[in-house]
Amino acid sequence: MSEPPGPVDRRTALVDPLAETPVDPVPLRAAEEAPVAQGGATRWRRWRQDASVFVSNRLALVSLVFMVLIVLFCFVGPLVYKTNQTSATLLSSNLAPSGQYPLGTDPEGFDMLGRLMLGGQSTLEVGFAVAVFATAFGALWGALAGYVGGAVDSLLMRIVDTVLSIPFLFLAVLIATLLQPSLWLIVLAITAVSWPSTARIVRGETLSLRSRDYVTAAKGFGSWQLHLIGRHILPNSVGSIVVNATLKVATAILLFASLSFLGLGVPPPATSWGRMVTMGIHQLFNGYWWELWLPAAALVLVVIAVSGIGDGLYDVVAKRQAMAGT
């Protein structure tokens, strides 16, 4: 007759009530940590799949490389190629491209290469700033309207319709006449007319997400509405939000160029590609082609590149939605 097993030391092992044998706690801890590691591996695999889908779109890949080069050209270039961009030199005006001036000079005598860098800085700053502010505000507005619903939804969306009915140029001229134009004032004006489209998109996403099981379960556990919006609604709408944000960059750049064309851009000696295009138009028939075509080409290529990146991100979002539906 075998002797009964002795007492198990709980400091070094756990007891399996069915087998009545000691169980090493190390595998149990590993099992508890396995979901965390598995979640990290799944997230990393998902990012790799997204990158693979994006890279497979050659236009998006070339556009991303081009945008990186443009950003380096505009913000790092002036540290390497130093020029005078504060005081005009009329004796050097309208000079053709040469060894001293690789891209020539403009009517005020500024080096065109340095001018392109300076104008690109303000143009890209406006584009990215408007995309960030308009997307963030519009996403919160649309998520709140779609999740709460009812009278709140109706009120918030009627405000969106009202903002969309205001002509952008009228608003820009009104702001310019009341206040002195500046870079951040232009960002505010373009943001004021850019956020409603994001609000509409996010509201539509929220209406479909708020009835999902995980949102209903979180609501049943007593989560606050703001917590539900920030934890479940917006993260699951991030694909559509990011795609819309890239389009906002292109739209903001074109609107900024329109303001500069009307003389409502940044005040001198600062400049933008839109203002350079305006000055180049007046010099085109004098034979100074570089003063128009260089900034115009930069403006068009950046808008195309941003649209190409948005196209690649749309492919990523579509792939995710297709995988989620299977």
C-alpha cells in the first residue's frame, strides 16, 4: 500500500485538484503572458501586411519617396545652400540660370533655388497643419454626433451644413480685411472650412460602429461616452481618417495657393509657391520662364504626390476591411 503524498509547498508549486500532483507555476505564468505576446506578434504582422499592400502600389511608394525628398529639400536644404532671402537685390533681378544662380533669380533679385526652399516651407507647413487640426476637430465632432445621436446629432450636423455653405474665398477675404494676414491666421481660415468633410465621414463610420458587440459590451460595463469614443470608435475609424487627412493636405496647399494668388498670402519677405507663381505669371511673356514653371511644377508635383500617398493608404484600408469581412 503506497503512502499518501506529502504536503505540497505552495511557494514553489501549485496543486492541480484533478491530478493531485504539483504543477510548476512557471508554465502558468507563461500561459498568462502568452496573449500579450501573441497580441504584439499579431499587431506586428498586421503592420507588415499593411506595409506590403502600400509598397505594392508603385505610385504610392514613389509619391512617399518624393515627399520625403521634398521635405528634406525645403527644411534641410537652406542649411546647406545658404542664400539671402530677406532683402531684395534689384541689380540681380531676372537673371537666367547660371553657375552663380542654378535656377536664376526672381524680379526682386532673390535666388530662385533658395526661394523655392523658403516657399516650400510655408506651403508644406500650411498643408500639414490644416490636415492635423481639421482632421482632429472634424473626427471628434463627427464621432460625438454619430454616437450620441438624436437631437445632438441633428444640431451638430446642421452646424456642419452651415459651415459648408459659406464660400471659402468670402471667409478668407473677410478675415484678411479684419486682421493682418499671417501664416497661422491662414491655417485657421483654411481649417475653418476643411473640418466639416471629416466630420461627415467619421459620423458615418460611427453610426455603423456604435452597434457593434464590443461597443455594446463596454457600454454595459458602465464606460463613459468619451471613453467609448476615444477607445473604440475613433481607433476603428482611423483608416478612413488617415486617408481623408492626406487629401486634406493637397486641398489645403491648393487653397493656400489660391489665397496667395489673390494677394492674401504670407506677408513679405516670406513667400510661398502660390505667391511665386503669381509673380511668375507677370514675367512669363518677358521670357523669364523659370520664374513661373519652377514653382508651378513644385506645386503640382507635391499635390500629385500627396494624392498618390492617399491612394496607397486607401488600398491598405480596403484590404483591412476585406480581411475583417471574411
